[in-house]
Amino acid sequence: MCPSGDEVIACFLEGRGYPLMCAHCQCWQGGCTMRNCAGCHTAIYCSHSCQKVDWKARHREGCTVIRAA
């Protein structure tokens, strides 16, 4: 479950990571809890399940193009 906006701001202000948005569900979390795509390192996800769903839905094509560049 993603933290509330206030929790994300508190995390940032306390130096626990910069708030980032999940590429799939659009929730915000501190940077220390997010995961990057292992292929292109540009897409950021809050969980493995969001990463898996986004890969099948849309990221696969973009990731391939980014890695080829």
C-alpha cells in the first residue's frame, strides 16, 4: 500500500528519499522504497506486481526502444 501525500513529504523532508511516482498505478513513495526497470532503468515502480502488469500492458515496447538507443 502506498503512503499518503503527507507521509511522502515527511519522508523527503527527513532525508529518507525523494518522492517518486509509480509508472503503473501513479502512487507516490519515497525513493528508497521504489524499484527501477532492470532493462532501461527509466521506469519506476512501487511493487513487483505493478512492474509486471505495466510490462505486459505497455512498458515492454518502450523499454526495448530505450535499450536500443
